[in-house]
Amino acid sequence: MLIFMASCTGLVDGINDNPNDLAIEDVDAALFLTGAQLANIVAQGGHLNRISGMYSGQLVGITSLYSNIYGYALSTAESVSTWSRIYIGVVTNTRHIIREAPDDKLLTGMAKVLEAHAIGTAASLFGDIPYGEINNTEIADPKFDDQMSVLNAVQSLLDGAIEDLSPSASRPLSVDIHFGGNPDAWREVAYTLKARYYLQMKDYTSAYAAALNGISSDVNSMKYVPRGDANNSEGDKNLFWEILEGSRAGDIGTENSYLMQLLDASSGISRNNAKTDEAARFGYYSIESESGAANTGIIEQFEPQNLVSYAENQLILAETGTRTQDAATGLDALNALRAWLNTGAGVNANFQGEPFLYEAYELADFESGGMENADGIATERALLREIIEERYVSGFGMYMPFNDARRLRKDDTDIAVPYVLVDGPAAPYPERMPYSDDELNANENAPDEDPGIFVKTMVNE
Amino acid sequence: MKRLLLLINFLLVATWTMAQVTVTGVVTDASGEAMIGVNVYETGTTNGTTTDLDGKYTLEVKDANSTLTFSYIGMQEQTIDVAGQSTVNLEMRDDSQLLDEVVVTALGFEERKDEMGASSTAINTDAVARSGEAGVINGLSAKASNVRIIRSNGDPGAGSAIRIRGANTISGNGSPLIVVDGVPLGNSTDYGGGNNITGGRTGGVSQQSRLNDINPNDIASMQVLKGASAAALWGSRAANGVIVITTKDGALGKPKISYKASVSFDQITERVPLQDTWGQGRNGSYSPTSAESWGDYIPDRSGAADVVDESGEFFTAADGTVYYPIEEKNSTATFVDSNQDNVFQTGGFVQHDFSISGGSEKASYYFGLGRLDQEGIVKNSDYDRTNVRFNNKMYLADWLTLSTKAAYTLTSSNRIQQNSNTAGLMLGFLRTPPDFDMTDYIGTYTSSSGEEVAGRHRSYRRYLGNAVNPTYNNPLWTINEQTATSNVNRYVINPQITITPVNQLQFILRGSADISDDKRVYFFPISSGGDRSPGIFAEDIIGRQAVNFDAIAKSNFDITGDIGLAATLGWSVNDRRYRRNSGQITGFLVNARKETTSLNTAAESSQFENFKTHRRSNRGYGVLGFDFFDKVFLNLSGNLEASSTISGRFFYPAADVAWQFAENAGPLSFGKIRAAWGRVGVEPAPHRFQTLAEGGFAYSTYSDPIDIALFGGGFRIDDDLGNPNLSPEIKTEWEIGTDLRFLRDKLGVGITYYSNVINDILISVELSPSSGYDTQYGNFGAMKNNGLELDLNWEAYRNSDMKLDVFTNFSRNRNEVTDLFGTETINLTPGASVSSRAIVGYPLGVLFGTGSQTDDAGNYILDENGFPQLTASPEVLGDPNPDWRLGGGLNFSWKGLTLNAVIEHSHGGEFSPRSLWVLRRFGTTQETANRLTLDQDLTNFDGDVIPAGTTVRGNIEDFGAGPVLLDETWYRHGIGGGFGDNQVYNFSIADATFTKIRELSLSYKLGSNLFNEKINGITVGVSTRNWFYWDNIDGIDPEISQTGVGAGQGLEYFTNPATKSLLITLGVDF
């Protein structure tokens, strides 16, 4: 009994509180936003993005790991980092913000958009993923939900975000590295994301409706904008530049990929025509793989990376407008983008001195025998084919080309970009990214093994 | 409880009611000197007294038939009948015989070993002091069964791990608890922030073990409590056993002054055999900037002067020697020996030990002063230690004793960068080609345009100093230009008050404070290898503080005539704090050597980091010791512990029983059977309850980091999920054993078998990422051990002039990791291509890496050229735990001459000397230097057929499909030498068996009472330490460890070498 009295816990209570790191409750919820944004940036523009670029004929794996992956030797280990950035880096922190600052609608709105962006990307890349049971301390092993239900949940999340992001929520917010706390820009991004996911769900009517409220100008494009000291080679630079400037120099580049051939006036499959000169974009897109520093174009160290862009929204309007309204509606949207490109906005200052031309198309150009319909297919199909090709080009550096390729493979092969993997394997091309090795190992509700990269996801079945 | 009080009451009353006959006498020791402080009491009562300064006592006893009991620590207790005499004189007898051996328990009390049910091994402290080791830990090698010392390397002051009965934890502290004079003494080995500059524990410098702060000469006794039962009172700190140390007290009598000086001469034990026939280069051609020595055959060179290009860049060494770009290498000079001599020296130490001790009836004292000055075998490495100790005891009244033990230690040292670290010593040294002279390592580089840069580093890969980064350090830069100093001040003070109101009851109040500060400075000047080339100056200031308070009540009494009970009740509070402040300046504006932040005052070049821990435990404990008929002894103990690091409280019970079944039965003079069961723990790491807000992180998907610090800072929810339900790791152990003595106690044997399971092992496990967190620290593992221990002591011969004692100990331990809750492997040594891991079904620490594919029969699956093929994934390559170990020795004396020998044999186990493996790629070892003319066509690793008659550099090997040629294609760019995860590391695994003669010493004591009795004796001695040894790895001592003090073992990677010594000692007793 004496022993029992002597060993009371009162003497030791509270001592185990961590003296080195701050407790979560000590930190203002807004301070978790930047980290979630950074995690989202690498998930959207990092390793799996580069792999998706290789699998859609845009990039070429030259040596080491990227050449193995280019040859379809893609292990579940390659998804570990991106998966973790999405579920831990983004969602754990956005959920915390939503929980801790429910009345700060600007914050909750941004957090919802980030989560929808990250989870939507995960659903489109991996297929069925955990969502309904995630981030619940009571559930160690969340079950996997089907892809369609996750995308529907993402739509609801975006609806909630749009509601939160009313203009009145506006205030300057330095922790928002994308828009500095501008709710209008965030709301437009939310609409474009809705359109993106409706497009993937092949709900073109809803996609069109959402895109009408989507990103209205390039200023409101959501981008990762590198910054900092030019002598500092990593941590705040263009992600592609970082890998080539570091130990992965020479591993991956554009080489003579299908994308580059499309832009190259001298190739047999060039998309240049009387109204289109892609010389500047060809130069801008060419990646010098031997080092980061050798690049002045799309992966120059300070070159922004598109996450959700004006071009994407405009091209959704063009595609879904053509599909659900009429060809003229679609064409107008395409020509609006071409007019913007014709200002030199599609390349950076280093390439604006090179020739470019994006004259407005006319419907006649897509009619049988027109300049974009030499093979005499239906006008609307020809227009759609041009729109999809523009998505393929404008989407360089995003998941868009990979997503389109998979989306159109079922019923729309006539308008899909008929890419090949130069110096790489032949079709069939991958239909998804493998699950994270860590999730497969730790989660009892995960499949025993990954279904493989050639299995179609639900929306593309 | 009521009964106990009644008994005490009765005894108190009894004290006052008798006294009729007066007895006086003098108590002396064997040499006839009066003994002060001997307890004299009437047998079976509390009526007693102690002897005075002249050894005299006076005691009134009940009647002339009473008996008197005389007792004194370290002496045999004796009972004498008064038998009507009024004077009873007595000569106390030494207790050094095996009979009545006294052991010190976990609480610091002395008990008779013969009455204990748990195994406990006494260490011969003279042998530790005599071992020739500068630190006490290494001195424990071979001294007791199942006490294994795992060294880091031979650097002065380098720490070592102590492992008792194998591994008992995976991520927790694997060292035993050290209890000095009844209170825990910190024995951490902190790697701190400075090692991170060079890649953490697998790089950097060796760090010290804080137990080595104690001076071996101040130790009076040392006891190893291996089992859970003996250690259970220490609860969550006792899973790895307890080492109980008692420091010296003053012996009663006139002041004894002694002085001892030791001089040690240390040398490198083993040198990696380096070749001197093949030049720097690749593919048989010389290249002065190549990393490797797969160049030309040196004897084939013309021997003329090298042809150089004097038209452009050049390097001017400190002594004016000028180096130009080499166009044609003609010189046949090689520098293997001179390079070696540039770096290594005969090191050693000088140690002075001075002590004064003595006492009167009112007080006793011991004063010890020690000073060690050690120089390493690597030039410029050193370790100095100053120890001051004052132990004093005051007998304030019959019932009140006050003792204070205070010690101060100052250590300072300079360590040499080592291990996996391009600024480390052995990495640059062993990779240096034989035809590179490293002497000129610093100077001025002049570019072809005439630009001069002073202070440039000339290394074998940058022999013109034409880059700020030398790639690998020139070893002379490592030892002369880089510094890594450590300065530790440590104060330990233990006051204790003992109150004895009556003879059978004692109260002890014991406190202690153990406070140290440790300042470490790391300095890499501009042009040091790797990331350090812009210059780094870093400082770690580490403070440690441990405060302990114990209140203990002890009572002994007889329940009936045949049943005795000793009860102990205690309460203890222990509070430990750790604090580290680390600052760093990276990138010097000025190429100077001054350790100052002025080297770069730009804000962005400096970093500051702060790390603290605090833990406290609060324990209540009790021990009940029953004695039945003086034959059977039963101990029950319990310890209820509340600790800041666990949720709630935890109870640690233990029980042991001893049965003395034989006494003087034929040749068997004593026989005891013992059994024990107990539970001990390992406390969780501190501050792991909460999930935190983490600032400072970077996200990457594949070599594309994006850093929050560069985006205005910010936080994330820590991806390591907190765990508020942590409980200690629990080891439950039982053991049975016997202690037997034969031939009138001349031969003693102790045998123990033990078996334990360790549950709730604390590790970090990976969570489902979709749950929102990456990892969680918690009770997620299990392990088990069993083993056998045998200790044997034999007084082989003894007469008045001659004495021969022999001892031996044998131990084996079998460990198996039984559960990791789904985690496949835990890497105990991150960063190494061959790692030491925890894997279910294997012993802790197994070596793990890629190997060769084999079929079911174990034969290699060969490629079409007859070479092994790499396994697709890493696999278990070996087990670094020894199969069994044997220690032994003898002590022989004849008149003044004494001969001591201690030998240790460690049998089996595996070791991966990765330096040797990587050096195959570099082509600097003799293994790669063989030159032969083929007598048959042979295929090499690349599949090229080399025709008979060709003279090649290589070896012939048969992997199972006929002979093949191992040449540069195998060793340098194939899978048979090099780094990374694509090597057949199964061939890098070697047998770790070794035998070392730890000590061989001869000393002579010149008489006694010399120089008019001013000097009591002079002893001179000569001894060796680890001088004679045998192992199976040519060039690397399997006792060194790349990862220093920790759970990982069996690895080496350009680790600084081990040492051996020759010592001379001189001792004078006044």
C-alpha cells in the first residue's frame, strides 16, 4: 500500500509534453496552408507527372531509373512519395484547417480546393482509392472506395469550397503562395477542377457548365511559381530543373518525343499549318537533359509550372462546347485560346523572339477537305481532334495528356492523339499508376497486390 | 504490518532491560593492526558497540555465558563464547575467500552471495584497473560471463557498448543501468548534432561513453546483476541488467598514501594489406586524377622523371615544392609505407593515480586524484582525463552516520573524422594509390591564367589542388586541418544519511546529483572534402542533469527462531534532463582556422538548433527477504513505478529462492540451487505522447525537393502520429542455477540457465499513409533470449609464498526477434548498403544486403560466363552475434612477483568489413594486385575470353562452373567490389571469431617497510593489452564497429583502427 502511495503519478504529469516542437494547438490554422500547397505542388508536378509524360509520348526516359520506367518497369515504390504527399502532406493538413478554423471561410475554401485537387488527381491516376474513411484516428486502415464515388465526393467538396469562397471572404493572406488570399481566383480554380473531373467522368454537360465559371484569364491560373536565390539549386526551383541540375542529369528529357515531332515543322507529323507556327513553342518545350542550367525554356529554374490553367479551362469549354452545344461554340473557345497564344503568352521571354502564329480557325478549316480535315471526317470530329491535340500540347507538364489518352481510348480514338513512345515500348499504353508500396504493405484493406498499370480505371472501362 | 511493529517494540524494550557482565578486548586484523569500527554485539540482541581507534571495546552483557558477534565489512563475521572471561581479544579474518562472498545488491546494500537466489557476478576490480584500458568499460572485457563489450574503434576515449545477456531492446537504450554508490550514473553515448555534418552515426567521429568518466582506480567493487529478478527494483531502466559499482572508502587506521604511474605504448593492431605494384588509373592506364588504382604496372615504367606540363596551372606546396600537370608517368616510386607513417604513430598514455585514505572512529576518508594523458595512434587524436574524488564518512553518533561521495571529472579530447565520410581518415587513406605521395597536402593553386588561391587542399584525386572540393580528403588534411574537440566537465555528488535507531532498524536517506556539460567543436576549413568544402564551424553544447532521491527503511528480525525476515521499503524520485544547443556557420568568407562566428557574419550562413528532453520517475518499492532455517532463502520484491514517459503506472515484481542443499558433503563443501523470476522494462523515449506541429520540412517526389523554409516558413501536422498510450517494454525472465564449491571451497562453480521474452518492444512502425500519418512510435515488437552462463574460480595452489588462482567464464546467448507487428525489417544502421536489422525469425542485428542467387541446394545460379548473379532484393547475409564466448585467466604470485593473464575468445558470428569490399573497386589492396600469366583461356565478368598466355592482373576463381578470371571487370565495375545495392555482398561476409590475450602482466613488489618504514612497498610492472590476438580478417579487427554504441553491429566502413598496448607501471605505497 505504501508502495502504491509512493509511486503517485502526480509528480510526473505534464513532463512528457514535447519541449522542442510546438503543439498543434499553439499554431494558427492558417500556418498549415503553405505546407499543404507545397505537398500538392509536388504531387501534381513531380515524379508521377513526369512518368505520365513519358507514358503519353511527351517525355523520353533516357537512362537509369527513368529509362527503366519508360520500358514499363514501374514498381509500386515509385508511387510512395506522391501518394504520401497527397494523403499526408495535403489532406492531413487541409482537414486540420477545416476542423480548426471552420468560420474562416477563405481558409476552409482554399483547403477544400487543395484537397479536391489532390484527391481528384489520386482518383484519376490510381482508380479506386481510400477516401470515405481517411484521416479518422479511429480507422487505421481505411477501405478503398470506387473511383466514381470518390470523384463524386470531390465534386461535392468543390461545391462546398465555392460556397465558402464568396468575394466577401477576401483578405490579403501571405501564406497563400498561389493567389495571396484572392477568393475569386480560388473560386475559378474550383470551377475548372469541377470541369476537369466531370470531363474525366465523361459528363460533358456538367463539365461545360462548370467551365463557364472556370479560370477566365491566365492571371487566375494556379501555378507553382519558383523563387529565391539563383545560386540555390534546389528547394524552391522548377522541379524538372532540380532533377536535371542534381544527380539525375541526363536521365530524362523531351528528345524526339511524339510531342516534339508534332511541334517540329520538319517532322512528318507536324501540326504547323498556314495559321499555325509552333517554332517558338518547339524551342520553349525542348528540354536539354544534360543539366538544369542548360535550359532556358519550360524548365528554366524560375519557370512556373501549370497546375490548373486558363488554357485547360478554355479547352474544356472548346471540347464540351462542341460536344454539347455546337461546333461554333467550341470553335469560339478554341480561338480565344489561340488569340491568347498569339500574344506570345504560350512561351517565356527567351522564346518570344522566335516565330509563332496562332491565327483564328474558321469552321471551314474543319470541314471535309479543310486544312485540318484532309481525311474527310465529320466537321465536329475534326474540330474535336484539333482541340484534343491542342490539349495535348498545352497540357505539357500536367496530367492532362495522360488523362485524355485514357479517356478517349474507349469511344473516341478518331479524335485522340495517336502518339507513340519514341524508342520505347509499343501499345497497349499504361492505364493507371500503381498504388503506393507503403499503402499496400500497411493497409489491411488494400488489395494484396497492385492490379498493374494496364488495368483500366472505372471511368475508362 | 501490525506484527512487525510489535516486534520492533519488543526489541526496543528488550534493549533497556539487561546488562550484568562487562567484557573488554582488542580487535586486530591479520597483520596485528588495531581495527577501528568493528561491530561487537551480544549475539541475538541489539546490545552492541564498536571498537575505538585502538581497536578496543567494552560491552556489558547479560551473563558470563553470553556470546559475542564481531562483524566488519569485508571480514568474516565471528561468534565467540564469553565463557566467563572478562577479556575477549579477536583477530578478524579476511573475507576474500569464496566462503561468505559479499555481493552488492541493486540498492547498494551488501548481502551474502550464498543466500541469494538470483545470479550476480563480481568483477575483479584490480583486474579492471590493471587492464591497460584507459576507460573502465573496455576493462570489463572477458571479466564475467555474458557481459559483452562491443567497441567502436581504437580512438582515444571512444565509447563502447555493454551488452548483458544479448540484446534486450531494438530501438531503446541497450546499455545496462550503472548504479554507483546506490544511485544511477548516466552512461549515455550522445551523437549530438555535430555528427550530422558528416552523415550521422555512420560518419563523423567516435563519441564517448560517459561511464568512462569514472576512474577505475576509485572503484572498490563492481557487481553485475544480469537477471531480471536481481534488477527488478530499477524497473523500466533495468532490462539490460545493472552494474553496481561501489567507490572506495577510507580504511580505518593511519593515512595510507599511494601513488601509481602507468605508461602505455599503443600501436595499430592490424593494417589493411595495401599493394604497391599497380598505379593510379583505370583499365591498365595511368591517370593522375582517377579514383582507382587499376592503372599501369609500376615496374614497367621507365623510372625516369615524370614528364610534366609547365605551361599552365600548377600547385605550390607549403615547402615550396611545385607540382605541374603530369603528362607521362615514369617514376616507379611508391609511398605505401611513408604514407602510413605520415598518419600513424606509436600512441599511448601516461596515467598518474594518487590516493590518500584513512580514518578514525569519528570519520573515514578517501581522496583520489587521477590524471590520464592519452595520444592516439592516429596523429593529433587525444584524450585527457582528470579525476578528483573525495569520499567521506562521519560517524556522528552511534545511531547516525553521514557520508558524502563527491567526484569531479574533466575530459578533453580531439577526435579524427572517420567512417562513411569523404572528410574521414581511413576513407581517403586506404583509397590513396600507392604511387601518390600524400606529404604535400596544402598549398597554393595557380591557375593557367595566373590566379592564385592559397590554402588549397591537395588530394590524390585533385593533385594540383585545382578545385575547392578535394573529393576525398588527403589524410594529412584530416588529421592536421580538421578538428573535432570535446570538453566535458562532470560533477557527481552523493550524500547519504544513515539512521540506526535500533540495531534491527535502519533508515537511509540518499540523494545524488550528476551534472555534466559537454562542449563539442567541429571545424572543417575551406577545401575540406565533400559538402564541407565551403568551410563549416559547428558547436554542440550539451548539458545533462540527473537528480535522484531515495528514502529507504530496512529492518531485520526473526519471526521465529528458525525464520528470519529482512524487509526493505523504499521511495525514489529520479529526474533527468538533457539539453543540446547546436550552432553552425557554413561557408567561410575568410579562409582562417580561428573558431569564431566572425568567419561569416551573413545571417543566412548561420543555423541554430535546440533540443531538450526531460523525464522523471517516481517509484515505490519493497523487498521481503525470508530466511528459513538458514538453509532456504526467499526474496520477494516489487517496484511500482510512475514515469513521465509512460501512461499510468507499471508494476515490476520479482522473486528468487536459494536452497543451500549441501555443506561439507565429501568433496562438495557447499551446494546451492537457485531459481529466480522477474520482470524489468525499457522506458519509452521521452516526449512521444503528442502529435506535433512540425516546422522545417521539405517535400520531394524524386530528387525534386521543395522546402517550406524557402516559402516563408510554415507548419505541417507531424507525419509521426503521437501515442499517448505508451507503456514500457517488458522483459520477463526466469533463471535457474547452482553455485557449488568443492575441495574445501577451493574450487567454485556457478552455472545459470536463463530464458526471457520481451514484449511491447518500442519501435516506429509504418502506418497506412491514407490514415493521414506515416509512422507511429509504440509498443509493436517482441523478442526472446535464452542462454547459459558458467563461471569457475579455482584456487589452484596456495602457500605462504606462492599463490595460483585460475578463473574462467563461458557464455552463450540465443536471440530471436519474434514479432514486429507486420513491419518487415527495421534498419538499425540506416545509410549502409550492408545493414544490421531486426527481422522476425532472426536474431537482432542480422546483416542484410543484396547477395548472390542460389538454388535450393545452396549452389550459385551462375550467368552464362560462370559468374554469380545478383539477388533481386536484399536478403539476410549473416548473423553478427557470436555463437559463444569464453573468458579466462590466471593470477600467479610468488613472493613479490605477480603474473596475471586474461584471455577472451569470441566464437562464431559474422562481420562485414565493407572497407575491404569497396577497396576491391579501388584496387589498392593486395587482394587485387595479383599478376599472373594464364595457362588456359578464361572468361571474365564482362564475358571477354582472355587467351592462355596473357599476363593479367586478377585472380582465378571457380564459382561452380569451372574457373573464371576475376579482374577489373569483376572488382571495379562489376558486382564483386564497390558500393550501392548491386553487389554480391555475401562474399563480403567474414567469420568474426577472435581470440585476444587481453592482459598479460608481470609485476614485482619490492619488500615492505623500505626506507626506514617510510615506504610500505614499491611495485614495478610490465604488461601488454591486446598485444596477442588471432582473427580471420586480414587487416581489420572484427571488434571495431562503424555504428559505434547502439543496436546495430557487425559492420565496418573505413572505421578508425583498433589498438594494442605495451605498458609499464610503477606503484609506491606510503
